Amino acid sequence: MTVPNGRYALVLLALWFLLWLPLAFNPFDRSDWLLENALLIAAIALLAATWRPFPLSRTSYTLIFVFLSLHTIGAHYTYAEVPYDAWGERTFGVSIDALFGWERNNFDRVVHFSYGLLLAYPIRELFLRVAAVKGFWGYFLPLDLTMSTSALYEIIEWAAALAFGGDLGAAFLGTQGDQWDAQKDMALASLGALISMCVTAAVNYRYQRDFAREWLESLRVKRRAPL
């Protein structure tokens, strides 16, 4: 399965590059684009480095591809300026903001939610294949790591905003005047991860015969003596 999955990952990489390349020209804010792409390139480099020794499933690669594509769009426009509402009106004749009652540009909120929804499953695959977790821990730990990395990203945003200051810091932070922006972003990422793990658990409950036994076994005390 390594070779087919590797080829599939290369196809997704090519598709992502076809999206990234035109969006690399004339971004809304070149300095902010560079900051946003620093994390993006780091993620691509990590996936490339682990492609052969630790190939992921096609499901995981697809979910990562969708998330990186959303981030690429956000980096081009800056998250606060992505014209999704204009796209909705032009394509479907519907205002997305009016449809959901939004009073701000919520593309950043959608991407934070997508972070949990789309990346919790690849994180789960990592825990299952590296740490060999089972049962309850195979669902809780991906949720926990998603929440903690979401909080870490908010700290990085805050530190970058302090370091660069001015318009660049404000563009990278993207609070749009909401003092609770960081908390809402973390809550949405957590909600996305929770939904992802609940759906995964429901599917496994339906098709995994030893689901209940494995779940109970994972919660059994293995060593009664204290450390």
C-alpha cells in the first residue's frame, strides 16, 4: 500500500501546487503572505520527509490537502479579507453572511473549525500507528492534541503580532476587533475535532466487531501499584 498511497500523495501535492502558484502572485499583503506560508511550507516539508518512512492513508492525505488548500486561500487574501461572500453571490446568487447572519468575515473561523474537523483523523492515525493506542484513547488523544496545538497556534499568533506590530501584526492576528477571537477560534477547532472523532467512533462501532471490548479494555487499570 505504500507505493499507491505515495503516488496519491504526489497527485494531491501537484493539485495543491496548481492552487498555490497563481495565489503566490499579488497577494493582498505580501508580508502577511510570507508569515502564513512559513507554517505552510513547514507542513509540506514534514509530509515530504515522512512520505516514504511513514506514509499516511489516502483519507488522511485527502483531509490534509483540503485543509492546506483552505490555508493557501487565506494566506493570499489575508484571512480577514477573503471574498467568500462575493463568490457566493456571484456563483449561487446567495449572500453567505446573510444566510448565516454573520456580521464579520468568518473565513478564519471556518478554517479554525476545519483544523479540528479535518486534521483530528490524521492525528488519530499517528497515535494508532506510533503509540499503538486503543479504544477510548484512540479518540480522546487526537481531540486533546488538536485542542492543545490550536492553543499553541494562538500563542504563536500573539507572539508574532507583538514582534512585528503595526499593520502586519494586526493582519496576521486577524481578530477584526473581537477581544474573544482567540477563545472562539480554539473552541471551534475543538468542536471540529470532537465531531470528527464522534463520526469516526460511530463508524467503528458499526463495523468493528470488538469495538466495545477494546473500549472497555483501554479503560481497565493495567497496573494497580502506584509509581
